[in-house]
Amino acid sequence: MNIWLGTIQLGVKSLWLHPMRSILTVLGIFIGVASVIWLLAISKGIGDEAQRQIESLGADTIMIRTIKPPSEKMAAQGLTPYGLTRDEYEFLSTSIPTVKSAIPIRELRRQFQYRDRKMDGRLVGCTPEYYDVNKLEMEQGHFITDAENFSKETHCVISSKVAERLFPAEDPIGKRVYMPENQDFYLVVGVLKPKGATAAVGGSMAAQDFTNDIYIPIRTLQQRIGDMVMSFRSGSREGEVIQLNQITLRVADIKDVKRTAELVQTALSSHDKMEDIQVVVPLELLEQARTTRAMFMLFMGMIAAISLLVGGIGIMNIMLATVTERTREIGIRRALGAKRRDIIRQFLVETSVLSLTGGLTGILFGLLCGPAVHGARLLATHWFGDVMAELPEVVRTVEPSIVPASIPGAFFISLVVGIVFGIYPATRAAKMNPIEALRHE
Amino acid sequence: MSRLAEVKVSDASMDTMRYACRVVEMKKEYVLKSETVRALRGVTFDVPEGDYVAIMGPSGSGKSTLLNMLGCLDKPTSGSLFLGKDDVAKMDDDQLASIRSQRIGFVFQAYNLIQQLTVVENIQVPLFYQGRPLSKEQQTRSLDLAKMVGLGQRLDHRPTQLSGGQQQRVAIARSLVNDPYFILADEPTGNLDSRTTEEILQLFEKLNNEGRTIILVTHEDEVSKRAKRVIRLKDGLLQWDRLNTQEVRDAAAKYAIENMPVEV
């Protein structure tokens, strides 16, 4: 016990003889350990965000989306109807036993207007279940009800951004939103709370953000707008005939999700020829995202591990120089009774002190990851606001989340690095012949 | 070339306690490339307790080799070296190390203090390698030794803050801390001016008068004359082994003091 304590004391004293050299050596390990923690925390943060987005799609859901078929499959003349139909919705919602509920969804780009304020947004026709599945929350009023859907009321629920844009200084409830394209008014019955985007689903659709949405009952939409939608884009008329853009199925038991998805695929196999639908299973996406995240973290961890390795080599390098420089001291100690193992112990303790100091300070600095990223982002936005605004969303919003295991892990690795890279210099020191070591100048 | 059969030492085992060490037919050969150097060709002598021996000899006489053997830093090719009842020639590296930490007090020409340690810590190094926690007794002993060599006021100093003579005195205190069988001093005054040399030699004399055994390797006649006994080696063999009379020793001491340069 005493000999270890004494050796540690001695090690610290010896290292302190060359403070600059020791600090630089420690820096190597410090950077290694800190980067392990930082890289893992940041990659976990990114992974968590992706996973959160997918989770917000709902792990118990299956989404069947209408996608625009390739142009060669469309009729040359006129408009070809494509996509999901209301019959299919009826069929899926009633004939698959594992399905708890089904939501038909129709989405349109529309202009919204209130008095002189206009904005472009997304008009969504849906049923009340839409609210739960997409985890929306009400700011005031209520979401579309079955009764409203059934009686095809011209009621609507607006998202917070729409409320902000169209009704900046008024209570929107009870006001009517005008849609100039089909010259229709919709009574606002509810306002939603702001909500973050979900993951992008497939290639056909960007991430859903629920910011510019107005929701109306699907039956109202069907009656007042219909299936055919014309739009004027860059001078030419374009149209589409779609009954439903999406059907979202909720599965009663999460275990049945994959089986149900297969069943749905088979049931809708008539669409295979047109290639106009796509079945998205968030659960599968979630699993994929988890794998991707694990790979990503492993990769980042390896990069960080390399920097630790470099730090370790730095330690070995310095210790080899130290051993040569202290040959005489080794000789003196051997002459005064130090055994080979005492010399090994002395040098191993010194490398361990170096690497553990680096490890501990690295961990402390690693724990500062969250605040540091925040601070850096704040400064960057302050100084290079324009550049920052152009960076991908993830860079601007990522929240590093420290992987708990990385802390004991980093500590342990730094200890191992200290010992492993200390062994060679230490044995070299111990192998010295005391007589020659004493003669060394 | 051939390893000689061990010389019988039946009588050596008797009564060894009176001796600090006994060297019996000690031989040492080094193989350098193809050539075999016979550094010691069979040396025998005893060092009784309380003796003060100077070992002399020209370079190449085997003086340093003998010193390394006596210091248990190396093992003889054949022959024996008894420290107490134990034959060092038969020991392995670890055993030699523990003998060094327990029974030998080294004093070197270049002082050989450890730079990162203070005076007291340097004195305690041999105790540290005995592998036991320092006892209270050892703690006070090391402080007493520091005081005895006149460094009681500089316990916290580092070697770099001390003069050569002071460093050598720390080394002497260190050599005594483990209460060794003998002090083995290798040219202890080689790096010192005549005034400090005299200080160190007087310290040795004082220690010897207190009963310490001292073996001193030197090539200076003035130093060897101060010892009780001079052993001279030549070509790996004992050339002669004679006692200095008290008159010779006193004369040498007197001469040294009288010829000391006057301090300016």
C-alpha cells in the first residue's frame, strides 16, 4: 500500500519536473477522451432526433400513400385517375382484423385568405383520428368531430402558424377562412399548438411539417372540392384525379404491424402495375434508424478511438525519451535496492498518472458538451447568421446527448492506454544494467 | 574460459559475523565480442567489522569490477562473496537488490542523488525499496542522519540547491540509513575540492571511530593514507594488502590541513 502511494507521489513529482512536457502529453489523452465523449454525444443527439421524428409517425401505424405514377403509365390524353380510392379505404378499415382504425386523408395545396391577408398552405381532409395519430394538441377550440364529418360541415381547424399569419391580432375562433380557388368559406372551430416536423416518408414527400395546415372533414372536402383538382403552374394547366392521398392504419397490437403491412401490400397488389402507391411502415423505419444510428455511433467512436491511440503513442514517445533521460536515476535506484519490478512500477505509475489526468480532465470537458455546443451555436448565429441559416436543419438544432457508458468507458480506455503504452518504456527501463546505467551521463 | 570449480569455503562459514564481508577466490570474466577479459583472477580478502579499507590500483586493475561485486551490482563468475552468512554469488537479481537495500551503503563519486526528491526523501530511498512502510523509528533516524551530516536546516532542499560537498554529505547520510554492513564509497572525493574532501574524509573517520565499516575505492594516495588498511590490485590480482600505521594516517591528515588553500 505504502509503496504504491509512495510511487504515485514520486511519479507526480517526476512529472512535475517537466511541467510543459507533461501537460502536452496529457493533452493528447485529454483530446482523445473528450472527443470520444463529444462525438458519441453529438451522434447520439442526431440519431435521437431522427428517431424522435420517426416515432412521431407512430410505431403502431402503417401508412399507404398515393404517389404520382411515372408519366409513361399515364394516359397521353386527359387525366388518369390514380392512387388510393375510398373503396379501398372502406375495405382496409373493415376487413383486416388487426386494424384498430383507419384514417383517410386528402391533401391539397391551397391559398388561404382572411380579409386582406393571404398565405399558401396545405388543406387536409381527414377524420377525427388524425388528431391522435399525429399527436396534435389543441391550443383552443376542438378538432374536427365525427358529427362534423358526417354532416359535411364547412368547419376547419387551423395550425398555429396559420392562426398567426391570418389572425395576428384576433381570436380566430368563429372567423371564416376564405379559399379563393374554390370560392369557399370555412368556419374556424379550433387552433392547434405548434408542432415539430416528422420524418420524411419515402421519396415522394418531404418531412411533414404541420405548420401551414388547415384541417377540414374529409367528407366536406369530397363534396365541395371533389377528386379532380386543377392547378395552374408555370403557365400550363395541370390536373390530378385522386380520391385519397393517404390511408393511415392503426394496428391494435404492435406485434402485428409487420404482418398487417404484408397483408395490406397483398390487398393492394392491383396498384403494382401503376406504381401509384407506397406502403410506409414507421416501425421498419424506426428499426432502420436504430441500426443506422448504431453504425454512425460506432464509426464516430472509432474516429475518437484513433485520437486516443494517437494520444497513447504520444505517451509512449515521451516515456521512452524520459527513460533514456533518466537512465542515471534508474541506475541509482537499482543500486540502492530497487528491483526490476520497482522500476517497472515506477514508470507504469507515471504513464498511468499522465493518462488518467488526461482521462479525468477529458471527461470533465466531455460533460460540458451540451452547454458548449449551445454556446458555439449561439456565437455562430450571432456572427455568421447568414451562413448558419443555410446549414442543414440538423446542424442548427442538434442536441448532444451524452452516452452514459462513454464516461466509464473513456476512463477505462485511458487507463488501459496508459498501461499498454507504458509497458514498453517501463520494461526497457527495468532491463537496464545498473552498472551501465550508473555510468550513463 | 572455463568456469572453475568453486573453491572450498568450509572455514569461511564459521565466525562470519565478525566480518562485514569476505571475498574468497573471486574471479570475474567478461566476454567482449570474441575476446574474454579476465577482470578479476582470484582475489581473496576479509573485511572485519569496523575496518576502514582503501582499495587502490591503476585503471584496468579490476578495481571497478571488484567494487561492482562488493556492491552486489554484479555477480562473480566464480568464487564467493559473503555478506554475513549469505553468499552473494549464488543470488538472483531480486535477491541482490534486496541485499543492496538492506546491507550496503553506497557513496558515489557523482553523489547520485535523485533530483526530484528533497534531502530527507533522498536519505530514505533505500528504506523505500525495502518494501515496508516507514516506521517512526526510521523516520527519526533519517532526520537524525541529516542533522549528523550538518543538513538539519536544509531538509526540504532539492539536490540542485546544494553544493557538491553538501550533496555528498546527503549521500553519506543515505548510505547509513539502512544500517548497512559496510559503506562502499567509490571515489567519494573525486569531484570535490581539497577543503570539502577534507570535510568528507573527516566525516568518514568519525563514522569509522563510531564502529562503521568503510570500504573506499580511490586512486589518490592522500586519500588512501587516511584509511586503516590499503588493498592494492594489479592485473586482476591482489598486489598487496597492508595496514597504515597511525603515524601515517595522522601525518596525512595533518598534511592535508596544512596544505589547504587559504580562503580568499
